[in-house]
Amino acid sequence: MNKAVVIGGGPAGLTAARTLQEKSSDWTPEVFEAHSLVGGISRTESHNGYRFDIGGHRFFTKVDEVTEFWRRTLKDEFVTRERMSRIYYNGKFYSYPLKIFNALTNLGPFEAAAIMCSYAKVRISPLKEEETFDQWVTNRFGKRLFDTFFKTYTEKVWGIPCSEIRADWAAQRIKNLSVSKAVWNALTGANDTVSLIEEFEYPRLGPGQMWEKCTQDIEEDGGQVVMNTRVEKVHRTDQHVDAVTVRGPDGEERRVEGDQFINSMDLRTLLRVMDPPPPPAVMEAADKLKYRDFLIVTLVLDHADPFPDNWIYVHSPEVQVGRIQNFRAWSPDMVPDEGTSSLGMEYFCHEGDGLWEMSDEDLIKQAGEELEKIGLAPASSVIDGAIIRQPKAYPVYDADYTPNLEIVRAWLEGFDNFQTVGRNGMHRYNNQDHSMLTAMLAADNILGGSHDLWNVNVERSYHEEFVKADKKDGEPPRKDDDDIDGDKVAELAAYSAVIPAKNAEATIARCVSAALAADPAPAEVIVVDDASTDRTAEIARKHGATVISHEEKTSVGPARARNTGAAHATTDNYVFIDADVVIEPSAPKHLLREIGDDPQVAAAFGSYGSEQACPNLVARYANLRHHYFHQTGKREANSFWTGLGVIRAQAFSRLNGFSNDILKPAMEDVEIGHRLAESGYRIRLVPKAQGKHLKNWTLKQLWRDDIHSRAIPWSTLIVHGRAPAKTLNTRIEEKAKAVAVGFALLCLAVAFFVPAAWFGVAIGAITYAVMNEHFFKLLYRKGGLRTAIAGVGLHAAYHFYSSACFSLVAAAKMLRLPPLAAKSHAWVLKPQPQRRLR
């Protein structure tokens, strides 16, 4: 039987031991924990029947392995809690996540406008360096918002100026927050930022219950968890660990040998107990790693909960407390007496400083006074209290940590039977689930895996957001577009270019020529002449296309024309191209590469290029808008685009092609994309597959197509349940932009009667401008100043009439009026047979 020695009985150490047991009967773990309780910083302490969590630990993750571990261990001992939290700043409470009217009321219109102006300033002229926390946050939120909601609390937590905290910490902990998301969430109540989840699970008796049960499971399966026992020495021969020396509660030392070792104690202490010591440079680097300590003053009040929140962040510098926990809001079983309440006043400090050395009585007194100063409860209502001091609660991301950690990491990675995991074991501000994941992978490494534990938090998990790679299970690793296997392209090179055309004599020659010049070249270029009255067919033949004319004497529309072309194609892949698009030579290669060998990936589409073919300002705006949307859209799409896109012949045939009910250029591509997705196929957006659009839009054409051919039928599909909202393949920010425009216009309508509403106009306009910053810069770079100026108005109009159409369609349905698309787009309401793949 092999032995695995585990240093530390926190979430990482216990998870490693239990995972090893679950995966193999050949290993016996022995865990050494210096404390009298398991769980590390996730333990549950108690005092006179009141149970206390050390910092508040939500049991929520997007890492499936962690969720399954929790379920196996604690089964039905979880309670589900609604999240409620607020920020206390400058004498006021702000809902968190922010709610727009609460925030505006507390800030006042002048401060709110100042914050938005500050944000606009930094977006126009961002800080050139982004090395520190304050620089990172300021570049994303503006200086004024940083000073209001980030600076004081962050400096309370870390005890050093924000200018001395590395940007790495901000990138890790608040990576998925942005002003646009905050505005959208505040206005609508929506929330797609995982760290702001509205509901979470929690062990009935606190997080320690999880680790107490895990300990029980380990011991029942033959492992050992030895409490009150500290590791005093780690004995090594070169880069191989032989044994550890441990000291028990009676002071007696003993040597424990093992085959594999997993550590979760802090790196600075670990290297100090190495025998023989590490090289001087490694030891010096470890000694420079810093930690922030933590203490919690648990108060028992003589009345029921003074506030409903799970916790409150205290940003105000007038008090030292940083966060306040309400333990009954986490679980009713944490508080034994319904007539009392239990609060945790959290203080961030350094071991040995004034707070840390203060007597328990003085700490309880100070906590009660600060509770009263904030206005939550009178100090006289405190009837009991206890103090919990937690050293090395947080690894510090100061200016020196990166190079020093790299030195320590490089040395530790040289060991052949020793791994280090968890928050302090990697000097990384991991959450509980991330620490557990590193432990699971360490256990798997013992059994033959080859996981890089140091990249778990970077590549897989980021502040409760499980980032999965684009590839699905079983899909081979993707190569860069410029490194495509030549043989692979050759296998996929057989495709037919299908071009529907009606009265396209001005553009068809360039379109066909570009299609024939593609690399790889198509097996055939099929132009379907849709009852043209000009020289379209003649020009297409002259330039090398096979021209097909359908039997109808009048136009049947591009949907049926494409079906006709596909029926005459002789290959297994159809690349559809609009007659006014000049594709780039590499476009088919990028599309073919995306569908690859996976039959479930049935379609892929590209984008208009950014180079402009038309001098018209409206045309430049329209083409660049399309380019921008497709360059920033979701790569896993739920719709299709026929301007430049490929569909497998097999999938096309299974769905009977494009809808024959769509007789005019409209949304035939979106419609077939929806059916593909509903049938279980995958669709990929390929930004690198591009083509130049030759259409010279007029304002009338643009608005007619946007409203009549897209917004109304698209909204009808969604409102009437024919397609989910995700079919739009747009990001949440686009909805936020529409809300900002609507908000500004609503305030404008009111401002003539209520002058204060002009602040709302300014806030809405500035918000809209900064959310569209990247697009407006694109308009300027590719179209010039005139295009950018015109584009601001055209884009605001676009968001307004798009959202207005959706509102009108929804209102018509609610009032039971005939659908707006019933006459012009009857196909929208016609049921379509759906076939799901087996």
C-alpha cells in the first residue's frame, strides 16, 4: 500500500486526500492539521452554541467536479439562500449588485454625472501603464468611481495603498465586471456576472460541516486525519521528499515517511521547514512573500437580526470594520436562539499590529461602537462576543510578489514526488472551489496525470467563472489560422460556391472572380439567376460561373434561389456568397477549417471586412456595423449568415434547405440557422473569414431593411416563441446600449417639464457613448471623422428603433392584436417542422 502525506487539513488538503481514496484503493492518505478544527479558513467555530463562519463561504461553483464532490460528501445537508448584500459608504447603504434608482438617489445627479464624465475621460485617454490595482480599475471604471467604490475598501483589506497592489489581483478578482454590465444589471435586474449570483447553497451548520464530514469519510476508508499536529520538517534528498517530522499536541516529535507528498501550508513557512534548506536565492524570495491577517469579532445581540443582508461591505474609512456578516441569513441553524442575533464584524490586520494585539474585551467594545456608528444596532444590545484570529488569511499581491513567487515556483516544480496546492500553498487568492480543484488535479497527478497546477486559476477558473475551451469533448486541439495542416485543408477543399443573383450586373463580375480565385478554389461556382432583367447571367458566364435560371418568370427570392443552386451542387459543402460580396482568398479556408471533421458542426459564417468600397456615409456605417458585430459576436452562434457562410450538404438536406416561404430578402439565413441549432447542430462564427461588401446603402434602404426585414420579423419570432432571444447572437452589452438610449430619450421628454431630468439625459448619453467607444473608434479609423460623427446618430437610432420594434411586437401580442409581421412576413408565424438529431 502506498502512502500519501498531506500537509494541512483545509479544503485543499482534505480534498486531495479524499480524491486519492475515491480514485484508487492503492493509496492511503495521512493528513496533518496544526489546528484543533478541520477546514482551514473554511472551518466553523462556535461559542456558547453560536456558530461562526470565518469570512462567509458561499457554496457555488461552475466547476462540475467540485459540485459533485460537495454533493457526494454532504448530500442533503445544504440550505439554499437568497443573496442580499449592500455597501455602506459615506453614511448611506447601496444595494449590491447596484440598482440604478438606489444608486442615483444616494449619489445624487451631480455626483452620478461626474462619475460618468470621469469614465468617459479615461476611455478616451486611458492610462498608459496598467501595472497596479488603481491603474487597472481606473482604466475600466474611471478615477471617480474607483475613489468611491474601490479605493477605501481595498486599502482596508490589504493595508497598503492601491498603488502598491499589483494589477494581477484586480484581473483575477473583478475580471468579469464592467461598467456596461453594471449599467445593464442595474437598469434591468439582469445579471450574467457569476460572482454576483443571486442564490447560493450553504451547509446547514456552516462550511466546517463539509470538512468535518469529509474527515469522517477519509477515516472510515482507512485514511488518517491527525489534529493539533504541526509539520516541523520536510526532509528531502535533492528534489525528492523522503519524510516529514511532525510535532503532536504533547510536544513529541516523530518522523513520517511517504511515497507522495501534497502541501497546503503557506509557502514561506514551507520553505523554512525544508531540510536541508532551499538555495539562498529561493529562501530569500520566499521570505519576501507577504500575507494579510484577519480577525472576526463575533457579537451576540439581545434582539433578532438588525438587518436582512447576508453581509454588508463597509467602505467608509470612519470605521475600521471591513465587512459584517449576519450568520442567521446564511443558515438559521447557526443561531440557537430565535430572540437573539449573531453578527461577525470582520477586521483586516497584520499579526502583531494594534488590532491583532488588542484584548478581546476591547475588540468587542470597539465592534459594538462601530455597529452603532453605522446605524445597524446600539452598542448596548451586545450581550456576548468572541474573537477569532486568523493568520495568513490572504496572500498579498504587492509589487514584489510576482518575481519572488516565480523563483519559489520554479524550485518546487523540480520535485518528483511533492506538490503544493490551495490558496496559501500557491500564494494565490483562490476561492474554496479553486483550491479544491488544484487538490483534485494533484491527486490525479499521483495516479499518472500531468496537470499544471499553477495554471488552474488562470486557464480554467477566474473568480467563479469556469472558462471552458471552445472545443467540445473529443474535439482535437485547434490550431492557429496561420498554422492549418495542409493535408487537412485538402480533405475539406471540395466545396461549391453558390451565389443567388438578381439584377447584379454591377457587382457579379467581381464576386465570381473573387470566388474562383479563392485558396482552395471551389469545385464549381454556381450563380442562380433570379429573374434578372439586366446582364447578370451573361456577365457571370463570361467570368467562369455555371449559371442556372429557375423556371419561374418572376423572382422567387434568395432563399429559393439558394436551394436551387444547392440542388445542382456536386460537393458535400455549400459556400453561400451574396452577389455583392467580394470574398478574400483565404475566406473559404477559414470556414472549412471550422466545420472540420465534427459532423455536429454543420455550418460556419464570416463577416464583412472593414475596408470600405462605397463613399456613402450611410453605407460605410452600415457595413462597419455589420463588421463590428461579427467580429465581437459569440463564436458559438445560434444563427447563420448567407453573405459568406458554409453549410454541410448533409445537414442542409436534412432540414430541406432554406424556407421556401420567404420570398424576399429578409431573414432566411437567421431562420435556417435557428433550425440548425434546434436540430442539435453547432454553428461557428469565424471572424477571419471576410469579404468586402459592395452595396451602396441609402438611408431609406438601411432603415427599411433594418426595421421591415429584420427588426419586426426577428422580434416576432422571439416574442411568439418561434426562436429564443439567444438567436440574435449578440452580447448583453447591446441590450444595455438600447436601454441607455431609451433612458436618455425618456429623460429628454421629461426634461422640458422637469429640468432635473437633464442630468438623466447626460448620464444616458455619456453611458451610451462610452459603451460604444470601440465601435465609434472603428468608424473613425476606417471611415474618417465624418463617418464617425454620422455614425453616432445612426447607431443611436439603430438601437432605438430595434428596441422599439421589439416593444411594439410584444405589446401587440399582449393586447392580442394581429402580429405586425403577419402580412409582410407571414412565414414568421408559419410552423416549421423541427427534427432533432438522434
